[in-house]
Amino acid sequence: MVTVEKMLEHADVMVARAERPDLAQRLANASRRWQDPSIRVFVVGEFKQGKSTLVNALINAPLCPVGTDVTTSVATMVSAGDEPSAELVYSAPSLPGHEEAPRLRRVPIPIDEVAQHVSQRHNPDNTSHLLYVHARLPRPLLADGLTLVDTPGVGGLNSSHAAATMSALPQADALLFVSDGSAEYSDAELEFLAAALRLCPNAAAVMTKTDLYPEWRRIVEINRGHLARAGLAMPLIPVSARLRLIAARTNDATLNEESGFSALVRHLRLDVVGNARALGATAAANDVMGVVENLRAQWQPELAAYNDPQSLPRITAELDTAKARAQELKERSSRWQITLSDGIADIVSDLEHDLRERLRAVGREAEASIDMGDPGQDWEQVTAWLDERIQLALSETFVWAEDSLAWLADQVAQHFEASAHDTLVGIDVGNTGGLLDRVTGLGDLDRHEVSPLQKVLIGMRGSYGGVLMFGLLTGFAGMALLNPISLGAGILLGGRTYLDDKENRLRARRAEAKNLVRRRIDDTIFQVNKNLKDRLRWAQRQIRDHYTTVASELHTSLAESMKVAVATATASKVERERRVPWLTKQLSLLDQLAREAAELGGPLPRPAEASA
Amino acid sequence: MTGTPDAVRALVDRAARVYDGAPGPAAQVRAVRDRLAEPIRVAVAGKVKAGKSTLLNALLGERIAATDAGECTMVTTWYRHGPAPSASLVLADGSREGLALRRASGGPPFDLGGRQPGEVAWVEVTWPLPILEQLTLIDTPGIGSLTREASQRTLDLVRTEGGTAGVDALVYLMRHRHAADLELLHGFHADTRTSALKDDAALNVIGVLSRADELGEQGIDAMLRAQELADTYARDPEVRQLCRGVLPVAGLLAQGAQTMTHDDFIAVLRFAELPKPRRDRLTLSASRFVGEDEPSLDAAARAALLERLGLFGVRLGAALVRMGFDTPAALAEELTRRSGLPALQEALRASYASSAELLKARSALQALTRIVAAHPRAGSAELEEALDEAFGSAADLRELHLLARLRRDGLPGLPDADVERAVRLLEWAAPGRAWTPRRRGETDPDLGAELGAWRGVANDPLLPHGTRQAAETLGRLCERFMSAPSG
């Protein structure tokens, strides 16, 4: 079987022959994504379950801080690097005019200082406003682009961790859901898992600390039962990080096997990296198929015109129509563009309405509880409760936004595909035989159950600096989004001292407290609305740019085709005798390339077989 | 310390007279009176798999409650004192069914007799144990369970919203500070949060850092780490306002030590006699401990030992044997001591047993207040006033309330050091002389100096009213103890 590299090389040659720099650019992007993948695996779960220890054991280095009363407050990302290094990542103010584009500020630190920045003790509730810490280590496990992300545990006293983790999940390629062998899943754990799976379906459960619990095998069975009953199909891998670390120190192969890590590593290599690579191959094949389609559209009519000069007027007329359609596709008035802009407007207004309703309801509840008590004394509880409810309402809104956007993107993809298909169907190039079947070559991929949306997803993944285009909150920027809200707590804390010092009558205290709650809710609505709108507009621009580029390529192909088809009328015999075999050769090479792409983009091979 | 319980009894009698002839409220008042005569009710509660039944067995000193690796306590079980062991279940319709007891076998002595947990309202066990003369202990299903009905039973029992709390006090088990823990504790205090009684939140909850032996990979220093962690939790403002303190307890170890058999002891001895490399190899993991080849101690005995003491208990037991605790009694006692159980027993006795009358009186006052509010009648308005007065005038209750308030809010206008001092003073004066572990070198307070200091605060016109009022209470406390030397 041909490799992805070879296929891309072959495609490059064809594009060079056709003198199409636009298509060459597309291939260059595809090649870059293939060679430098980033496959993010989020390690999630409740706190004190051994997430950081698991990451440390996987990379065999004491990177993430662990201990009896150590809890992680900031996410740590570990990826491959030639030398061990680490940097703190903050969000930076956006450039004027590009408010919606997240920007990052990076500060290098010695790698052994990572622990000081990500633990609850040194950086409580992430008061230093880090987005995350990025460490790089030379490790064979990470060499294929695998990136591990250790996240703050959920279920603790800080409810914002759950919201932050949720909002970052859309950019995860896979999840490891961690719980320890001391107990079966609780309802909170399964609820979290079910919600997380909606955002990132490729998941495995990991049960840690098997060395400590004699009954761990029973817990594994019970948990498998819970997963099955909840309809969550995922593997459950029991491991002991402690045995793994001892095994690594003493070079004890039996102990390493007992630690269960070989199964976990196998899962990461095959099911995570392997699948991601297979998906990457599909993406590359998809790009190549697009190139093939364009080149066929460019060359086929020319050959048809040489073979049957009588049909030239008909061919040029049809090309003209097709070209006009492709032109229309680029226009704002085309169906997919309208679907997109209307859809975004709808989502924005729905979300605004939904968020306002949710938060107003929270506000009403808070006011009712203020009326029942004395805010001078209950204030801390009220604010804690309010924070928690606001975070909850926001995570729900985010998940919903994500779902709506994915649905819209699917609609746009279908409309675009349909129109693009019409464009090509319109060209009847006569007796060249079977051309149209092959022109709609993307159908080959469809048979392998890749929906139009998936095609775009896998095609664009990584093309914007590793940020998933449909990730509404664009990954870790999601955590930044939550920050303005936690900053809002300042208003409330100020309010508390005010209430304490001023010996107001109860009624005045209540009125003041309600005022603060309302202001808090309004501030939140304002901030979040602005953020949501920015993100949605950004996503809209990405989708539009993608399809406009595809439409332009098509337009160029058809224009090129038109030019050469017309030229056949005045071509000399010599020219014709040189050109016909060349075109035939190129078209057969394109057929060959299309087969290669279909093969690579076909049913995903298990990576084990692929590498064997 | 006198007064409040007697006053409350008188109020109950008065309420009985007010509601004479009104069957509904009269029955409620009778229930309040009955409860005053009973031992204090202490529920063992916590998240699912926190180790509640194991700890309960350790407290009882016998393995009566069923324990398992999976979730197994599905119904609430009341352990009361009685002349002979017995168990019966109360069905949802109120009827009772006796349960057959079986001895020996090491497992729990009874089961639900074929009934489904959903059919059973609760299980009642009587057992002739001294601790039950002072406390009625209640084992509860864990909260946060996937079996929601089971969790709901605990919430119903513990929550005070809209009814009388079923229990007077809680031993609350937590493994980490989980949000669900705080939620349940808030529920327990829910009723007191908005009422006049709010200040006594945190009075009647003892926090336990359970499964303490599992910390730090079950190394030999696990209990030291657990103590540090428990101290951290106890300092956490959120935890502090919900319970009186946090004690680390290794429940499995405590249970194993309390119910240690000769076979267990021999097994520990054999294990301790093995050369160190072999011991290390065995204790590498739980699976290895049972699965390794070791002729001097057969695998079944090892499995039994592990089940009863846990990996930490085995390691600790072996270390203790080598340190000279080489008789069954000495080993059991030392293991018990190290498990943290005695500190919990001491806390229970000092706190609940000695202030049981006060806590019960408090529960009774809450219940009466609710009955009176719900059933206005001739004489009920006056009774309501009398109830308010009882709350207001009882110095002992007021001091307990102040203690809870200080833990939560501090003293606005005064530095933290003063708040600490006030808390120490109140804890020192509290009935039963507080359960809080004494800090090293701590002595009785200098009441004369304290009196002067708090009088000064009480008379400072620049300080907030609440702070001055608190200082007033503290000053009166000093006077009371100075005039009548305490014993």
C-alpha cells in the first residue's frame, strides 16, 4: 500500500504540472498537518484519584506535583521535545480589530519549577491566572504527536474546575477518565463522564492504585457493569502507577506487566494515536481527492475537445455555466453562505436568550434566598452558591453552543456539497466515458461513512495552529473566558465588608445584597455574551474561508479548462498530437492517484497492521 | 452547667398541656418527650464507600454491620442498647419482622431475610454493648451513590428541612473535601441557617477523615500524613463552619484490631518473622501479597489477613511485633491506638455523651418551635415566647452558639489572634471540656486576664455591636468559672 507521504508527493508532481499554486498550497498544508500532528489526550476525573501520578508514570518523570494534600489547580500539557523544557502560558490581550482571536503569552521556566505553578498550595484557585503550563520532554511515547493534558480534578470545592475542564474538552482528541480502585463510580462521576463524552467521544476509563486494593478486580467488574448500564461503551484499564515507577527503576518486566501500563500504553498507541493517524491519513486522502477533482475538471474537457472537435461549442457552453455556478458559490448570496450567516445569527440570539433566562432564574433564586435570611451573615454562602450556579449555567450554555455550531456546520457542509456537485454535474463532456463518476470522486470517501462535516473537520483540524475550528471556546481559551467571571467575585467580596461594617437595618442589607446579585448577573451576561459572539463570529469566518477557498479552486480549474478547451480549436496538428497523449497520460495518473487516496482514506486500517 | 435541659423538660410538659386534646400535635409533643428520655442519636454518614459501616463496627467493637468492596449498605440501620442481641426490620407500612441471627462465620450476623431494600423502612438492631447505653448509633447508606433511593434515605434522615431531624448529631466521614460532603452538611444545618438557632451550626458534627490508612500509598507513615491532612481540613473555613473538627481514622485497621482473632495474630507474627526482602516483595501490591509463593504463610491465611487489616495494617502490625508488641492483646491495643479510633471515641464521649442532654434539649427546642409555629392554638403564642426566652437565657447554649459563630464569622474589628483566644476559651469552657485535641503545652486560661480583656472589648464603642456582644458573653463566662471553680 502506498504511504501518505508518497501519495502527497505524487499529488505534488501533478499539481506542479498543472501549474496550480493554489492547489499546491492546499497540499502543503495537508503535508504539514500530517508530519506534525498534535493528538491531545485529556486526563480527567475527580480530584485525588491519581491523575497527576498517572501522567508522571506515563512519562516516567516527576513532572506534575503529587502528594497527600496536593491538588492540581492548573492544567499541565506534556508533549514531545528534543530537550526538557517548560513554559507558563497566559492569555494575552487580543490585537485591536481581532478581538475574537485568542492570543497567548509564553514565559519559559525551568522544568523542575512546574510543580510550583500548578498546585493548589502554590497557586490556589489559579490566582496567577495561568491558562496552562506546557512542558516538553524527549519521550518515545510522545514522539508520534501524543500530548498528555493533566487537568484539575472536578468534584472538589472549586466548582469552576468542572466548567473549565468541560469548556476545554472540545479540543481533546481523546479522554482518559481516571478513578481509583478504592470505590465504584459515584453518581457524580458518571454524570461528569456522560457529559464529557458528548464533547469528546473517544474515551477510556483508567482505574488507578490497583496495588493498594485487594478487591480491585471486583471494583473493575462493578464499574464495567455501571458503564454498560449507562450505555457508555469504553474500555476500562486497571493500572498501578506505583508499580510502574518501581518497575521502571528496577527494570522489572514482570512488575511492569502487573502495573497494567502496557495495556494503557497500547491503548494510547493503537486506539488514540493509531486512530488519529488513520484519521489524519483520511484527511490527507481527502485533500488529494479534492486536488484530483480539480485537475480532472481542468484537463478532461480539453481532451474531450481534441477528441471530438464538433462538441467544442457545447463543452464551452457547459463550462461557462459551470464556471458561473462556481462563481456563484463564492458569492455571499449562495445558499450555503446564507445558511451559514442566518444560522450564526440564530444561534447568537438563541444563546443570548437562553443565557439570560438561565442566569435571571439563578438571580431570582438568589433573591428569594436573600429574602429568607440575613445577607449580613449568609453572604458568603449566598455568593458561593451563586458562583456555583453561574458556572453551571455557563457550562450548559457552552455545551449547547458547541452542539448548535456542529449542527450548523453540518448543514452548511451539506448545502455546499450539493451545490458543488451540481456545478460539476452540469458539465457533460460527451463520450469521454465515466468522467462524471470520477469527477464526483469524493463519493468514494462517502462510502466509508465520512459525512460532509467530518470531512471538513478532519480536513481542517490543526490547520489553525492546532485549534479545532469548531471548538467554540477554542480550547484553553475557554479557561480564560471563565476568568473575567471569577474576577467579578471582587465586587461581592467588597460587598461583604461593606455589609459587615455598616450596621444597616436588615431591609437595607437585603436591598443592597440583591443589587449586588443583579449587578453580578448583568456583568456575567454582558461578558459571556460578548465572548460567545466573538467566538461564533470567528467560527463563522473559518467556515466561510474554508468553503470560499474550495469554490475558488474549482473556479480556477474551470476557467483554466475553458481557456485550453477554446485553444484546441486553433491548435495545430503537431500541438494536438503532442497534447492528446500527454493529457491521456496525466488523466490516467490522476486515476492512479485517486485510487491511492481511496485506499488510504478507506476503511481505517488498524495501525498495528499498517506498521507491520 | 445546669438549667437548659430541665427548663426544656418543663417546656415540653407545658406544650403537652397546650396541645391536650389536639391529637396530631399532641403526638408530636409526645415524640419529643420520648426522645428526651432516649440516648442521643448519632448517625454515621458520608459519601458512598467512605467506610461508614467499617467504622461503625470499630466503634461497636464487633463486626455487626455488613461491609464489602462494592456498595452494600442500602438501608438505614439503628443500633440501640438492649439486653440481648436482636435484629428486626421495619417495613414501609410500619410493620415489624424479626430477623434470625447467626453467629460465627465472621460475616455479619444478619441479612435482610430476602426482602428488597426498597421494601424496608429501616433495620433495628439491639446489642448489649456499653457504648450503646450512651449513644444510639445509626448506619446510613452513602450519599452520591448510583443507587439513588439509598442515598435519598440518608438525606431524608439527616436533613432538617420541613421536619424534625431524625438525629441529634453526626459523625461525618469524608475522604477528601468533596463538594457532595459540604452539600449534605449544609442540608443537616439547613434549618438552622435561617432561623434564630443558626449559630449552633457545626456544634454537633464531628468530621472524620476516613480510610486514613490509604493516604500516601499506604506507607508506614500514612497516619502521620493523615493527621496533617485532617488539620488542614479542620482549618478550611468551609469545613470549619460545618463541623467541629476533623479526626483521621483508619476504619479497616480499627475494625480489624478491635475484632482481632488468634489466627490473625499468628498470621501477623509469621509475616513479621520473614526476612525483609521477602516482606517487601509481598507488600509490593495487594495482589502480590495474596498471590506470591510463600511457604511459611499459606495464601488463604494471607488473603484473610489482608481482608481484615488491609495492606497498611499488615505492614504496621509486622513493624509493631518487631518493636515488642508481641502478644495478641498488646498488638490489638497498639493497632487500635494507631488507627485513630481512641481519639474518635474520646471525642464522642467528651462531646456528645457529656453534652448529650444539651444537644437533645436543643433538638427538642427546635422540634417544639416547629410544632408551635405549625399549630397555633390558645396558649401557643405564650409558649413560643417562652421557647425564645429559653434560647436567649441559657448561658450554656449561648456559649455553644457563640463558639459556632466565631468559627464561622470571626469577630469583625478584632485581629485573628483574639478570635483564636476566644475560641480556645469557649472550647475550654464547653461541656465536657471540649473534644478538640489539646495543643501541646496548652494550659488552662488565665481567667482574670481574659475577663479584663473581654470587658475592654465589650466597652469599646468603636467596635461593631456583634463583637461587643460576643465579648460580653465571654466576660460572663469568665466570671461564672471564677466564682464557681470547675471540676
